[in-house]
Amino acid sequence: MMYKLVLMTIACIFVGDAAYPQEDVPNLKDPTMIAAGHDLFLQKQCSRCHGEGGKGGINLARRALDPRGVFQAIADGRMGSGLRMPASRDVLTDEEIWKATAYVMSISQQPK
């Protein structure tokens, strides 16, 4: 029994490490990073569901979002309301995902 608990704990540590990037969150308010993220947002067809300014069918502009949650949704995809957002981890680097995250954060509702 104890052996299984130890194995599960170790597995959770490795899965948790793989789910999040090791580096700290970069400066998501850097205009250059936001502009690059906007370009990626358009190139990778994100605007098809979210709209060019994030005000499409799956509206990002009216949500208060967490940067790490946005990074994870872009990297690993997401399922919600019967729709599936594809994972981008295999087609974007962590740096590119942070750039897309910077753009999404720039158009989302910021906490007051």
C-alpha cells in the first residue's frame, strides 16, 4: 500500500513538471511580445473561434484570465461547451506560447 502511494506521488510530481514550463512567467505586458502573440494568434487560426480581437464566439475579451491557465490551454488544448481547442505544444515553442499568452492577456478583462 505504501509503495503505491509513493509511486503515485512521484508520478504526480513528474506530470506536474511536464504540464507547466520551468521558467518564470515572462513580461506579458511587453508590446513587442504582445504584437508577436497577435501575429501567432492570426497565423494559427485562433481567431476562427475567438475572433480577431478576442470578441468572437468564444469570447476572450470579457473574461478575467490567469496567464498560467492561458499558457496551459494553448499548450495542451482544452475541452468546454462541446468544443475542443487543439493542443499547440507540438507546433509552438514555449516562447511562442508565452507570446500568444501575452496577446490573449492583453485583450482579456484584467482584474481591478
